[in-house]
Amino acid sequence: MNSTPVQEQNTVNCSFCGKTHSIRPETLSKIEIRCSQCKLMLSSTPHSHFQHLDPAVYRHQLDTDSQQHLRSLPGVDNIIRKLLDFAQEAFPESFFAANCIQASPQQYADLHAKLEVACRTLGMTLRPHLYISPEDMVSSTGWGTFSGGTDKPFIVLPVTLLENFEEHEILAVLAHEMGHFQLNQHAVKVAADFLQLMLTKPLRRNPMGAFLENITPPVQNALLNWRYKADLSADRSALLVLQNPEQLAQLLMKIAGNASESTNTLENFITQARNLDRQSILNWLDKPGVQQLCPTPPRFAVWRMAELLSWTSDDMKTYGYSKIIKVFAAS
């Protein structure tokens, strides 16, 4: 009796975007191959997705506490609304549409695919427009990126980011930005970023300058303080999408000023983060006015690494990274 021959599998689906490639699976153990659509590395390891993950589960406690303090200040809601109005007036989407390339399936197709990966992984239906700017057109705290819009939000990446970051690092940046949306931080983030921008510009006698003079120092400090802590939550979004703590550590090391891919260098960076006096950073953020002395917003890469180390530690008592993957993830 003849047995039916077993057919060999001759295709591999990208675990990130799902694109099918005519490659034998065993080939991936011999050479590295990138997906033709999203440009991320093909892998036999499944990529997890989160369809029913409440962002409150992974929101950083410092973010929560800081936002509660901000919301408790008199008049802050009106100030945030006015900052949003100014931001929309100064930098509407049409400004970036006239100056930048919009990512789509036809141009910067791999970025469009990466944004889709980030959204699908986090279980989000929102799909903001994505633009690539020829330079860092608007300063920001996290990566030199910018996001705006309220009813129709959008994200802007500087082209220098694409030139200096690896493909998986760009995915992490997009996931970080999408995390701000999922965490419902977008509006306050835009307001805080615009306040930061106003504080670095000589506004002279105009409505923005007059408005800035009426924002009390406690409100200014609380809004900027929260902005840095919001990044701690969004970094967790990035890791939930990237699903590789070492790669995210390398990205943070890069924005701290070290682009070396040496394992020893990464270990030293992680050791520095582990030994960091995190309370001293919180004390610095609480000092009125000191943030305004910085010529550009600090990115606090080592502090952010320290907070991620805490979240990925087995000693994490609440929902840490490993527990979220175990409880909420679906391949």
C-alpha cells in the first residue's frame, strides 16, 4: 500500500504583518531575511496580539499619579483646551501635508505597514495619518516625533529617524506613539508639547505670549512633569508591540548617545540604568522652572530604561510585562 507523500511547506508568513513569502521555513535558521512589505525580520516565532487589553493594566503609576495631580489644579482643563487650539492653529495637518511625504501603501509602504503592525498588535481601530518630515520641524520629548490633531490625529516622523534607526526600532517608535493614543493621552500630550515649544520661543506681543503669561508656574510644571511620565507608559506600549526587551534597550541606549551594538556596551548601559537613583529624577522634575533651562527637552533614556527594567522584572507585583503577555496575548 502506497502512502501519500508529505508535502513540504514552501511559504512563510511574516509574523508581524502577515505577508506571505515563497521561502522554506528551515531557511530562516540559516540566513536572515526581511519581509518585503514591512521590512521587519522574518521569524518562525509567533507575534502576539492584544485584542482585549485595557490600557489601564499597563499604565505606569507615575503617569497616573501625575495626571491626577494635574487635573486637580484650578482652571487646568481650560488651559489644555486653549493650548490645543493654539497647536491646531499653528500646526494643522494641512501644514504637514504641504511640507512632508505621507506614508501610504504606495510611498513609504514599509512605514505604513509598520504602523498597521503597531495598531493591530495593540488591538486598536484608530489609524492616524503618518508623515515623514525633511527635518525635526517641531521639537518633542520622546524621539523627535510630533503628533497633532484631535478629531483626525496624525503622527510626524523626522527623516533623520529613518536614517539612524533600525527597522525594528522604527516599529518601536510608532508603537510608542500609538500607545499615547491607546492610553487616551493624546490631547494632553499635544497641549504639553506645545507648551514646551512656547517656552522656548520669543513670542513677544501676540495672543500666544499673552496667554503664556497667564499660565501659572504650578500648572506649567505639572503639565511638563506629566509629559515625561506619560512616556514611561508609552514605552510599555512599545515593548508590547516589539516583544523584545533587548532591542528596546538598544534603542534607548542609542538615544542616550551610544549607537554601539556591542553586547558589552549594552550590558553596561543596563547596569547604569539599574543603578540609577530614580527618586533623584522625580525630585528634579518637581523643581519649578528647571526644565525650561534645557535648550531641548531631555529624553531621559537611562531613566526610562530603569523603569522598563522594573516592569520586566520577575519581582513586579502587579501586571508586569511577562504576566501581560501570558494573560492577554493571542498569537
